[in-house]
Amino acid sequence: MAVVVSPQTLKILDDEAEFVAFCEAHPEWRFERDPAGALVIMPPVGMEGGRREVGPLAALYAWNKQAGSLGVVVSSQTVFRLPGGGWRSPDAAWVARPRAEALSAEQRRGFPPIAPDFVIEIQSPSDRRSDLLAKMEEYTRCGVRLAWLLDPEQTQTARIYRSAGPAEELPLTQTLSGEDVLPGFVYRWEE
């Protein structure tokens, strides 16, 4: 379960340098900020959680490489400064190459101030579903074109979010498509 600390409690983390210093001082935790500026503290994943993150990330990376590096694939260690004010680190993300290249070198070294084009979140036993559903809605409000919430434990579903329209829920065992965002990318959950 994530812990949320109000922005009034940790006003010292208003800029990226202070946030990075705080994160470096506490390497045993992962941090995000919600759109209101509240610090979200997440425990690191265990071996099972890490194993579950690797499959979708590896598939995304392999597709991107085979497709001619149409974009940049990043892991859960990357924090995006979303246009809505949140600083989020999805389990896997992809940014189209023209958008990634439009960032300055300094922006690429730090927390890029953009929403990825595609994100994957994998629900772990410690995640509150309501928090993840809100986070997925935040992604699409901020410009993420396609997002997948994969839940291998509680609901065994894949919830698909698109920039337009309501979310769609499918059985986790169904083959998922990258649609027009990731042309030719398909993924099927494997345990």
C-alpha cells in the first residue's frame, strides 16, 4: 500500500533537485507526487513483483527495437512530470521519438516534462485499486494516448485506457494491441 504525505508536510520537495536529493537519501523507497503535490511513498517491489514487471517491459522494448526504434522505452525508475502537476513513474512507458527528441538534453537527463504516449501499470498486492484507477485517469487527462492497467491477482483483467472514450476491461489472458499508438505491438500476459 502506498503512503501519501500532504504537500503542506513536505513543501521542501517543490522542485526537481530537492525531490531527487530526497529520493537519493531514501533509496529503499520509490516516490511519486500526485497532481496536488502530495508525496506518494511506495515500497520497492519484491522478486515476484519485479518478475511481473519484466515481461511487459521486455516485450515493449523488443517491439520498439524491431520496429526501428520508433520511440524511447523506459522502466519504472523514470519519473515523468505530467502537465497536470503529477510526477509519475509508470511500470513501463514509451515516448514517440519526435517527442523525445524535442526535449532538451537536460530534460532527458532529468524528469521529462511530458506525458508518455503509452504506459503500463501492473497492480501489485500492495496497491489500492482505487488509487491506480485514479492514476490511470490522470494519465489520459494529461495526454497519454494509450494506457494498460494489468491486474494479475485481484481481478485478472487488463483495463485499457485511450485518450478518447471510456476504459475497456478485458480478460488478462486476451492478446492486447498497441493499436495506432504502437503499430504492430501485441502483448499477451504470461505468468
